[in-house]
Amino acid sequence: MSDYLLEVGVEELPAGFVDEACGRLRDLLSMALEQNLITYRRIDTLSTPRRLTAIVRDIAPMQATAHKRIKGPAVKSAFDADGKPTKQAQGFAEKHKLQPADLKREEVGGIEYLMAEITNEGLPTAEILPGLIEKIIPQISGERLMRWGTSDIKFSRPLRWLVSLMDDKVVPIKIANLTASNQSLGHRILHPSPVTIGSAASYVDDLKKAHVMVSADERRSLIREQVNASAAQLKGRPRKIEESSLLDEVVNLTEWPKAVVGQFEDEYLSLPSTLIETIMVHHQRYFSVEAHSGVDEFGDKQLLPYFITISNNDRDEAMANIKQGNERVLRARLADGKFFFFDDLKCKLEDRKEGLSALTYQEGLGSYADKVDRVVALAKVLADTVELDAKTKVCLERAVQLMKLDLVSNLVRELPELQGYVGSWYAKKAGEPKEVTDAIASHYSPRSAHDAIPSDKVGALAAVLDKLDHIVGLFALGKKPTGSSDVFGLRRSAQGLVDILIDGLSDTRVDLDLLIQNLLQAYEPMIKSNKDDCHKEIKEFVGQRLRGKLLDRGHAREIVEATLTSNSNDAFKDLTDLIKRIEAIKNLMTQSQGQNLIKAAIRVGNIVDRQSGLDVETALLTVPAEKQLWEAIVKVKGQITKDQSHDALLSSLLVLTEPIEKFFEDTMVNDPDAAKKANRHKLLKNIDDQFSKVADFTKLQALVN
């Protein structure tokens, strides 16, 4: 078996696109090979900012021979009265390079058809690959495509060279005025001359000699090792090296990484550590170094006056210049941050309220001042319906009043990534309670896939209100996500909302439906469609994330659907109760009689008229089995209390299993006598109402034998 190597050389790609492009290359190549009946063991992808590479391991030298049968015209229309082939039959045969006599006959659906049996002998793989690769390369690229030179091809960055080898033999490919060869390019600075690739097997080593580490995993491991070692020498540790996207980014910015330590003045340590870190990470791609102990004035772990940058150059003579250049840039950034921070403190945070009126939240939804007013009003509704202690209520109201004011600060204008954090720092300087300052910072969480939900209760509640206002407002304007487009981040907001309610407020009963209704009332003049339709769309949208969340937790799909669609329980009114109902059903299924009760509940739910009343006329109960069932129901209902747990309720209903089974054996529910039929449905409705307090048991059919 052979290995096939494809290297696509480019101008430096954006760091965030490299991994995506590699994935596309692998998927497109895999699909093309399989469609063309070329077998292989696996496809390895490698990458740097200047190259995208695929190595197909153990690729077959020949395409597999293909046998296929193609259905032609019906026999009755393929031959005339004399048995001679018609033009239809002749055309079909010619199309597949056969004679009419070579066509077979086969009956399909009671009709006899002509069949062409085609055998395509496999071609050498090396002959097929050029055509495949020339189609694949243009499909690798993503958004913001460009053209260059005289070529018509579009790609994220100009293509500069191609390497295409079957073991050590060049497989000819021509694209974008380039012809594939065995010549690659080394590191732009350390080895700018061409590199001859001996074979697919020697590719990685050949490039390493030219100061190109083509394995992203190898670069990641090396960078992690160098950063950790450098931080240890400084008697610190790198901050959040695995918890942010910075490591992935610098991996895709370098071909020959080298950690370089820089230093900044101690005076900047008076700034919040998160401010310093943001300047380093978001703007300079530096790793910050934190002390093993100690916190700053704002509760964050104290930083050391150092940074670690990843250079794409390991020459000793270049280290001093790299260090000094990065220090100079960081010093200017920190000076700006320091100026804005202390200049903002000259104005009290709450005095910035007027500035929010001039800051548009969303066209059609007013200013940020309008948003704050809505959220403050919603916080009062929440406080009236949720059991909160007096301090939490006061802090929640204060937090939502202050949580957007930093948007009009100079520091947030300069560093938008710090919104929330800046308000928290300024509120702390103003003497606001810790519950308030923490909530101002955390209510934006989760900010990204790497971020956690708010860990503080006030922040979690504020986040729920803020995200819900965002979702309802945009849905009111008719700007809901479509397909893969979600320019307003509504899916992220909905997922964050669900995560907070399920994971962060699992002990707090939040009536989400009531909050949505209140917001829709406030947004009513802006609603583009019917308010009830908008309400339904919002619940369906959030409900999709809720379903996904519950399934990700390992709950069976049938149980999730049964509890979400229960007739007596709107999950949006109490998600804490939803979780309890799910657990109650799971517990019931572990009991020896649990599955029998579920089967009985399913039978009741499948036949009962849910629009029926509950007033059973005992005089119409003529069959012993229905009398016994009614007596059992009355007894059980007398034992059920309002505050009873779902587990206790289902345990109480276990005694109904046998009477229900007996009832269905001996009684015709849909009796010809209309009065008896209605009465029996009322009897079953009394039972179904009890089951519906937990779930729609008809959805559990697939889980019982």
C-alpha cells in the first residue's frame, strides 16, 4: 500500500480558520475517495498558518471495479409487434455502450423492465486523484474569499505552491496557475528557500529540517511545555492556559514556536488583574503569569509583572529585539488602560445613567436606558414570585439598575471585552455590596463556550432577566434565527438561560412563562406578529435548548418528552419541578411494579377523552370491575395531599395497577350506551389527571416491554 501526500501552500491564514480548513480538507477528501471507490486506512491532517496538509495512509493503488444495474424502459414499450427493439430500447443500449441483445430483463413491482449490467474496470488511483483534488481545493476555503493574479479561483488567502506525492512520485495537479511538485517552502525567516519532500513518509521530517513543525498537536504540546516552564522560572504559573482559546490561537500563528518572557512595570499591578490579562490576551496574544497566592483589590488572583509571548523565531540573536518590541507595545497598551481606568473613576457609576439614553440597544427596541427600565420592572416581578430573602431582593434590584452603566465608560469603549467587569470594579470603588458587584460582572456569563455560568445567585438571576429580555425583544421584532444565521446570538442567549436555570438555580422556582408574558406586554407595540404566536415561538425556541440540555444530562428522550408535554404542568412555570418529575419517573421504572403502572397509565391515556369531566355517576357503574376501580380511585385521591412529592404520588397510584387492568378486561369503555360511555371516560379522567401531574405517560410506550 502507498501513502498519498497533498500540501496546499498559502499566504498566512487567519488563525481561527486553520482548524476548520483542515477539517474540510479531510472530509472532502474522504468523501471523494469513497465515492470513487478508492479505499484507504485513514487520513491524517497537518497544518501551519502557511500550509494545509492531508496524508492518505495505505491508499489503494487501483480504484475498485464497479458493478451496477441500471433500470431502463419497460419491456412492453421497448419492442414493437415484430419483437424488434424500439428507438427507446436502442437509445438506452447505446447510452450504456451495449447492444439491445445485451440488455437483461427484470420484474420490478409487477412490471418487466430492461436492465443494463455495467462493469467499470477500476483505474489507477494516481490517474483519478488530479481530477478529484482540483475540485476539492476550492471547496476548502470559507468566508471572505479573494482572487489574485490572473486566476479565477477564490480562496481565503492566495495559493502559493502545491505538493502532491504518491509515496515519492509526483501526482500532477494544476490549479490557480500552479503545478504540483515535490517542492515545499520552509520557515519564512529561518529557512526561506524551497524544501524537497522526499516522500509522503519523510514529509514531517523534511519540513522539520527547514524549521517547520507541521503537526499542530506537536506545536501545542511544545508551547504548553515552554509556557509552563517559563512561568515556573518566574515563580508563578500561566493564567487559564487551558481555559481560553489563546493556546489554540498561538498554535495556528506559528510554525516554529519559541516562548519569550517579557516584563512590565510594577505600577501597572494597581490595575485589576482582569484588565491586564485582557490587554495581554485579547490584544497581544500573550500569556499572563499569576502568583501562586494572593489576590488583587478586586478579588482576582494577583498577577506577576511578566508576560510570555510565543515567537515564530528561535534565533538567540533575535530574542532581545523580540522581547523589547513586545514590552514596548504592551507598555503603551497598559498606559492607555491605566489612564482610562482612573479617568473613569472621576465620575460615579450611577451618574452615567443619562449616557445610557443616548446608547441604542437595538433599533426598534429603544436605548439601553429603556432596556434597564424593562429589566428593573421584570426583577420586581421575579422578586414577588420567587422566595428570596430580603437582602437578595434588594441586591438584585440594585444590580440590574447598575449592570449596564459601564457601557458608556471610556474603558469599555476602548476594551469592549471588559463590559460587566468594569462596572463591577467601579461599583466596588463606590462601596456597593459584594453581591451587587459580583452580579454586575457575572450577569454576562456564560460569555463563551469556555466560560462558566454565574456562580452567585444575584448574578444568575440578573443573567436570566437580561438574556430573556434579549430573546423576547428580538423575537418581538421578528428577528429570530434562521437556519445557520444567528446574527444577534439568540441561540447562545437561550442556551445560557437554560444552563443557568437548570445548573445554577436548581433550587429556585422561576416562573419563566410569567416573565415572558410580562416582557411581551412591554414589547406589545413592537410585536410584528400576533402576541400569542410570538409567545409560542419563544417557548418553542427556548424549549429546544431545554430538551437538548436534558438529553445531554443522560435522561431518556421518552422521559424528557413525557414530562415536557404533560397536560397539567407547563415546564416553563417551574423547571425545578420538571427535574423532580423526571427523577420520579426514573425511580418508578426501577421498582418491581413500576413498569406495570406505566403500562396501565399508557392504556388510560390512549383511550381517555381528556376533555371529559370528573363527576362520575355511581348509579351508572354496573360492571363490578368499574365499581372496584372507582372505589380504588376515591380511596387513593383521599390519601393524596397538595404538598406530596411526585415519588409519593406515584407510589400511591401503584395500587391502581390491577384494578385498571381488570377494568379494561371486563369493561367496554366506548359503550353503545352514550351515558355509560361518558361516565367511564369521566372515571378514567380521574385517573389520568393524577398521572398528568407527573407526565404524559403515553410518551413512555417505547420504554416498557
